Amino acid sequence: MDSITAIIFNTAFYVLMAAMALAFVRFIKGPTSADRVVAFDIMTIAGISVIVFISVIAQRVIYLDVAMVYALLSFLGVIAVARYLEGGL
């Protein structure tokens, strides 16, 4: 990577880590279950992004498959919890 790309990459990674930390704080302090579900969803999206960053650094495409499976499982989990909170399950 050239220097501009590395700077952008590092900045995006640090912003992602800050977002994950703030979402974790909301997950712990969230006054309602809905706040906790949204914070958990944000943390999973950030985790997926970290997997994609690792895929770019390692130059391995297989990690993108892992990120996609993780995203699908996260989506299904959030939908299930949302239905449970509404009283649908």
C-alpha cells in the first residue's frame, strides 16, 4: 500500500474501533432492550468490517466468505430478537 492508502486505511480502522467502543458502552448502559439490540447489531457490523479489513491486509478472499456468513447470522439473530421483543414469537 502506498502512504495515502495506508493513512486512509488506518483512519478508517481507528474510527471503526471507536464506533465499536461507543456501541459497547450503549450495550452496557442501554436503558431498554431495544437499545441493547441496536448496539449489538452495530457491534456485529463493526466486527464484520474488521474481518473485511483483515481480508484486505492478508489478501485472502476466504475471509470475505466468513464475513458474509457472519452478516447473515447476525441479520437473522436481530430479526429473531426483534420479533421476540414485539411478542411475535
